[in-house]
Amino acid sequence: MADRSKFEINGKIDTSQSVLSNIEQLANASGCFITWDPNQGRYSVIVNEPSTPVAIFEDNNILGPISVGGTGVSDLYNSVQVEFPHKDLRDATDYITLTIPSADRNPQEVDNQLTISLPHVNNPVQAQLIGNQELKQARVDTIITFRADFTANEVKAGDLINVTNSQYGYANKIFRVIQIEEEDTDEGGLVFNITALEYDANVYSTAGLEYDLRTKITGIQSKITNEVLEAEDDIDAGASIGRLLVANAAAGLFNSLLQGLFGNRTADGNLTEEEATAAEEASALLSGAKKPPLTHSASVTEICEGGSVTITLTDDCETCFFTVPDYDYEYEITGIQEADIDIPLTGTVSITGGTGSITFNTTVDGDAYETLTFTCGENSTDVVIQSPQAYSYESISASPSSITEGDTTTITITSSGIADGTTKPYTISGTASGKVTSPALTGIVTFNSNQATLTVVTNNDSVYTGGQSLDIEIEPGFSNPCAVNDERTISVSVADDESAPPADVSCDYQSVPIVWCGTWDGTTGYLKSVSAQASANLPIVSSGGTAVPSAISVTNANTASAAISIDSTVNVDTSVAAGMNIDVITSFSAPGSGPYLPGTTTTVKGY
């Protein structure tokens, strides 16, 4: 669907009112919010439309509590009445009423109507859309306020955010930021005060909205049936009346309208002279009414001669919130000859219920490359028609089709229509392409007798990857819609030579003694026993690292030859960069006469 304005402003601005008051009136007519942006020092517009969240707020970046406010069930609106100047009634005041179905209301919810005045909207579709949106928005009016840290720096008014808070049961609940203020803390940091409105994508749904023509049939006399206005009005009302008749025709009310205007038919069912004159004038108005443009969707945009094309056409109406009447559109086909397709180059296509299609077949005549241009409803679509190509690729195979790294496979390409000695480019890609030792990953192959081969050699990289693949393609980017066969690509699986993946490596910390104490005999001064007095969690590796004692004992206790024996060790990783510096003994010297155990130490990061 083509881009267009969603809302229009049709009304007078009261210059006696303040600028802000008038801006708010225009914002209401456009489905927008007006908010003050303290960062830019000016008011800004928030377009109330569907979007996606740009930031996440949860306990780690919300500072302090969340304040929540909203409307109680007894104050919820469940209907809306919109007052506006209706363009089909010469901008006379009209009303639209929308109601929330009983099934969608809360238990014990009482009737409560919201009243909206839209003096700057004279389009009933726009008035209905805004009323529907405001009513649904009023039912999801939870407002939250909270303070956030610097992560809110890029958030601006109008953005959607996700909020997670267990206290309120919010799990990535979506809100729209209405206001955000920056605050400097005493410590020199930034804090952001955020006010946000609950978001619900259903607010923007147009399901169930209909455009009702306002005539005496619906209880209000419009211009077409008001003889006093017709007598006083000497301007040409043809275009306006035509739009009304078009809308009536779309609703199946055309005959009823004529009957209401000019009375019943004659007894034999024929139109009276007055009715016939009115019908003729109405038909002229209908024929002169502007048809909406059409969008195109072609089943294919490039075909071979003899192929079929279907172009689907969809109306692109001015408002697109109600169905336009059925129309016949004229089309024109250029860029080819009459004999190239099986339908006329000019004609009409019917649009029923907003859509239609046209199908045609192309003729096999061997003409060179042609571009067919189909124009209808102010838009065009191009379809490229190609003649049969001189060659094609019949098949491609790999022998073997599954290999183990270090093996070789041969790719065979069979073609038709390729002269001997012709070269064609190839590419080798895929997750195993790094294992290919020959040929180069890009190059050429030579065809003889409509066949070419490519030998692919791989190496064993001794790295377990769980299996990979090679993708071989001949003549990359080649497009041949006219070929019966176009087999140019093949995949070869490449298994690992290793029988199993290496063992998992994980971070492992263990409590290791770091402070050892001894007991010396008070009489002899010889070492009698040792014990661990303090431990620390140190990073352990299965192999390598530095050996640190985990258990020690005394040999020849309480004698002159007493010595410290290391009974067991653990391998500590001294390369770890995180943690506290801890000195551990790696070997012990002669115990001496106390009071401490001497030895060699090394520094390890632990906790």
C-alpha cells in the first residue's frame, strides 16, 4: 500500500486561545501526545502508534520504588461519543458512538461514556478512528513513575520501554515514556525521572470500524436530499454528490437511495421518467468519480517464453477503512508485440471487493530478451521475458558425497550446449572451506564433451568441530529461467577425524591450606607435629600449573633429623588474573627450632 497521510486537519484555529491550547487541539485531532522535553528545552510531539521497546528497566537500573497510578473499575470508560463537523453534511455537527462489548468489560463495570469533541476533524473515518483509539487507551491508563540510572540516557519521550518488577508482577511489561527529566546528583552522577503510560497494541486495531453514509436513510438529511440547501447552493456539487453515490453503491444502497429520493417505481417495475433521469445523472456522477489507485503484485517478474504470469491488483483507497465500490480499470501493456501474449495489449480488468487479477501466457517465438510493462490504476509492473538459453547444467555430483577431513572428493558437472574448451567459474564455500588445500576456493573449470570435473582435497586440522560441510557452485549468479535443468550446486559433508570431542574445561576452585603451623618440643627444640591453620579457595587445573601442598606430616618427629614431608599436592593455576593476592608455600625447608615453618612461597589469585 502506498504511503499517505493518516490524519488531516480540517477546521479553524481560534487565535484568541493560547498557542499551547491550539497545539493540543491539533494533537487530539491527530492521535498524538504533547509533552515537554527538558533535554531539548521545548515541547515535543509523541505519535501514538505501534512500535517496539528500545530499553529494558529492572531492579539493576531502577533506583528506588516504582509509583503506580490509574483508574478504578468504577471510573473506566466503556463507550465514547465523538462530536465533529461531518464533511458529508456540509460540516454540520455529527456524532459517532462506539461501545466496548459486554464480554470485554470487567465484572460489575457500570456504563460510563467518554465524550470527545474534535472541531478540527470533518472526516468521519478519522473521527471514528481517534474515538476508538482514545476509548481503548483510556482503559489501559496505568501510569508509572520511577528513577533510573545512566542507562536511560538514550531514552526519549515517546519511546517504548520494557519494565520488570516482581512486586507489581511486571515481566517485560511495555510502557510508553511520556516524560523524562535529567537530574544531577550531589555525587556528580546522572539520574533520570521517568513517567510512562501503559502500552497495549490492541489500542491501534481498526477491526470493526465502518464508514456509514449519512443520508436520510440513516436518519440525517444530507446535502443530496435537502431541497432547501440545493436551492440555495449554486455551486457545482457533482464531485461531492458523486462520492456519496459511490459510497451508497458500495453498501448496496444505490437503488434504495433513488427510491427514497423519487418515490416508488411504477406498477410494472419500470423506472418513472423522474427516476430514469435521476439514475442517468447518478450514473454520470459515478463514472466521473475518482477511482483509487491500484497496487500490483506479480506472480513472477522473470519468465521464459511460454510461461504464465498472474498480476494481482488491490485498490489503494484514500482512507482504507471502508470498502470502495467495484470498478472496471483500463490497462495497457507496452514493450512487446501483440503476438507475444494471448490477451489484448489494452483492455479492462474488474476490481471486486477491493481486488482483482489478470493472467496471460507468453508466446514462444525465439525473440531476444524483452521487458513487458503492465500499467493499470496509476501504477506499473515490469515482467522480463527471456528466450531459451543456449546451454544448461543437467546434473552435478560428488564422489564420494561424504568424506572425513584429510580425504579427497571429485565433483562432476554434466551440461548440454556448452562447447568444448569453454571455461566456467566455480566457488567453494561452507563451514569446512578452511580445510581445503586445493584447488583455490574460487577458480574455473573447463568443459569438454559437456562435462567438467573438480577435485577437492582437504586436510586434517586435528580440531574437533562436530562435522562440517563444503558447498560447491558452478557459475555463481547464473540465472536461466528457461532451462529444464539447472543443477549447479552440491554440498559435501566433512566429518572429523577425531573420534570424540575433547573433554570439557571448566572453572574449578578448591579450598587449599595456605597457613601451616608447627609444634616444637620445649626441652629439645625439635619439631613434633604440623597442622593447617587457614585455607583459601584457589583455582585448580587438572594438569600443569604449580603444585601446592594439600597435606603434610613430620618424619622422625622430636629428633634432630625431624623433617617436613609433603603427602599430597594440588595443581594451582597461577595465571588467573582475578581475585586477591595469596602467598602459598610450595616447598618446605629444614624446620629449624621454630616458631614458624620455613619454605618457598608463590603468589596466587584466590579468595
